[in-house]
Amino acid sequence: MGTSPYLKKFSGTLAAVVIFLILLGGIFLFSGDDKTEYKKRVFPSLRNEEILSIMLKFQYSEIDQGSEINLEKEDGEWYLSESGRKSKADGVNVQGLINDIRAMELIETVSSKGLELGEFGLREPHSEFMVISDKAEYYLLIGNQNPSETGTYVYDVDKDRVLITDNTLASRLIEHGKKDFRDKKVIAISPDLVSRIVLRVGNFYIRLDRKDGLWIAEPLSDNESLDQASVDQLLTVLSELEINDIVSREPENLKTYGLDVPTAEIEIFQNGASFNMLFGKRKDEDESYIKFDSQDTIYSTSKENFKKLPKNVDDLTLK
């Protein structure tokens, strides 16, 4: 027995309606999720380009107890302010922190007012931070994790409320120290713009000049040929060199660090200017002392950076 033409027509219409309702429901579902996700953010209206400064304070961190970090943006660049001094900050790490702050997820609002902060670890917080934008200020204290360890108690000072947020930002604030935000490249070297390198390592001396796109060396005997790739590799090492930490801002003397008679001295010429890089003695098994230009500050750097420097002419010539 065949199906009625009317039933066939009705079935087709019904199928179309079902498909339409499924699609419509999907639209509301995804829209609802987007709206819910928006509401879950602690700072839903905070925009990256609006942030002017960030203050981090570690009161009870095992890693960085009692310290304070101040990051300020000037002319689109981030700077680290320490004891009245400003130094360039690592923009990548600052941006990572900003991303975490903006993505901080609100799990629950515990109460708006009248709670005893001590029971949440907020009377003596692990850390705190303030974000200042061109529109508002945001000041939060970071306390303990909740009993189930699924979130962290946070006190929103401006709104006088206790929140439970995700653990990501809280752990990041506690674990980060000052050196994570300091720009580890004290000297900006652009390999393509370097025109001369003067290198002294122990008793080895060589001067390298770029002419018509090729490097020439002095002194170099007639039977020795400069390895262009080796010079390019040296430039890569110098341009990627990073410091590990600040050892002393105002050293009493250079002899303490072996910098009165450096183990290596490099002078780099770039864009009509020159600057020096001095390697001192070993700080420990992993690091060496290093100093830049006429700055007083003494830094530490990986011993591997010194090991990568050419020690004789054979390291820079074709075999």
C-alpha cells in the first residue's frame, strides 16, 4: 500500500521544520555560550591597548617574598621600574601576563560585602595586582584556593567582593619573579646592520669588516680564507645573547668580577654607533660575569655564551 501524497507532502514540511528548529536552536545555543563566556570574565571590558600600567606585589611568595614589580607603558613600549630606575621590559612576557589577566575566569561570587577576609587567605594575601587603564583601575588580592582546589579566592577591592576565579593567573603571579619581565637583551644587535666587529679573546685578536656584502678580516695571512658562515654565526650568537640577572648596579671595583682584565672584549659597530661587550671571570659553574658599554651595571650570563666565541683564527677560517 503506497504512502498518501498528502502524507508525503506533510512529511517533507515536517522535516524542514525540524531542521529549521535544530539550526535555530544551535544559533541560540552558541549565542548563549558566547554570552556566558563573556560574563565569566573578571574583566570583560578590559582591552589590551587601554592598559597603561601593572603593579604586582608578592607578600608571601616563597619565590619572591616581599617584592614589588611595576610595569609601565610609554610610547607603546613596556618598562620595568625598580627603585626609581627604569629598564626596558620583555614585551613578550608582559603581553603573556596581560593575556592571562584579561582571560581571568570568574567561577563564582562568594559575597558582595561583610565577609571576614582572613578565612579566604585574603587578610595576608599571597600576592596582589593593580591594573590601570585609561578608563578604570582594577585592584585584586590573591588568596588561598577553595577547599576543592578548583579555584582561587580573590578580593576585588574596588567592588568590595570576594570571588572564586580560575587558578591560572594566581599561580602565574606567585611563580613569576622580576627577571621574568626584564628585557634580557641589554644590547639590540641587528646582524644585517653590523658593519664591523673587533674581537679580543685572551691573546686572540681579529677585526672583521663588511664590504660589498662580504666580511674581510685583519690580520689574516695570504693562505688563510675567512669563513663567511662562521662570521654570520658569531653575529647570531651576539644578537641572541641574553643576561640571566643583575649582579650589581654600582660595583665597588671591576676586579671582583674579572672585568678589570676581561677574558673577552667585543666592540660592535652598527648604524654609525659602537658599543662594547666585556666578559669577566666565571661567577659559578653555569654563569659568567658580563658588562656592556660604559654602564656600571654588572650582569650574569650563561657560560655557554663565552664558549661560543672564536678563540683563534682557525675558528673563523676555511679549513
